[in-house]
Amino acid sequence: MANSPLVSFTKLSPNHSGKRTHTIDRITPHAVVGQLSVERICDCFKDRSRQASCNYAIGADGRIGLCVDEQNRSWCSSSRDNDQRAITIECASDLTEPYAMKPEVYSALVNLCADICRRNGKRKLVWIADREKALSYEVKPDEMLLTVHRWFARKSCPGNWLFERMYSFADLVNAKLGE
């Protein structure tokens, strides 16, 4: 299992559970709550005491960093089950709700998700806004499901800015997958 070739910075976190116990069939984008550089986001996960990590980070300028190899389960979405299945991505955002993301971050997120889907043999990214329906959805072998942190913890993550765009976000990724 290879990591994304879109990565321009790597700082691996010790905070992960080793090899996944489930195939990758989900992507969980997060708002990091700060217009941070990719280096700063990855730096957040360098200490074991933090007990958090992500697979990828996208800095405020749109650069992509690797924090946990895709083959390993990150500690990101407050759900062991979700993290076993999901590639988790922390994205630079505004400090306050709705946690808006800069165009460079959003564009990099679209490109990274399309790359993740391609490399994992997925031809479609699926968004289902209803938590219960989404989590009970049986993901087809050629699909990847979007999930959000707020479904697993009392958080607004990824913020309303991205949450309200999830349908159009999935459409953008799917258009790239069709290219």
C-alpha cells in the first residue's frame, strides 16, 4: 500500500495503531481549526502525549503532508472502527465556525481524495448526509464513503463550511475520477 505522490512534506507521528484490520473504504476530512502550515499541522502529532494523529495534513497554502502511512490506522475521528477503515485528513481552516477553508486547501483536498480513491481501486466517492444511513451503508467494492468526525464525537468537525459542501465535494472528486 503506497502513500500519495502528492505529499510534499513528511513527518511521521508515533501515534497510530499499526497495520489496519479493515480495508480502506472511507475518507474522513477534518478541520484543524487554524490556518496552519503543513509543517505545523504535522508537528501537532509528534508527541505521544497528544494521543492523536491523522494520515494526511493539508496546510493553508494547499501543500500536503504525510503524518501516518496509509497502511496504518491513525487516531483521528474518535472512532476506532472508522479509523480502521478511513484515510483521515486534517485541513487548515479558520479558527471559528463555520471553519472555512481557503481555495488552495479545498482544491488540494479534492485532488488528494481523488488520488486516494484511484490508488485504492475506487471509482466513486459517496456522501450520505444522514449519519445512521451512512454508517449502515454497505460500501461497494469500487466505492469510498465520506464520513465526518461529528458523527463519532461531540464536535462540529469538519465545520459547517465543509459539511454543507459535501455533496458538491463528492461530485468534484467523482468528476476527477472520471477524467
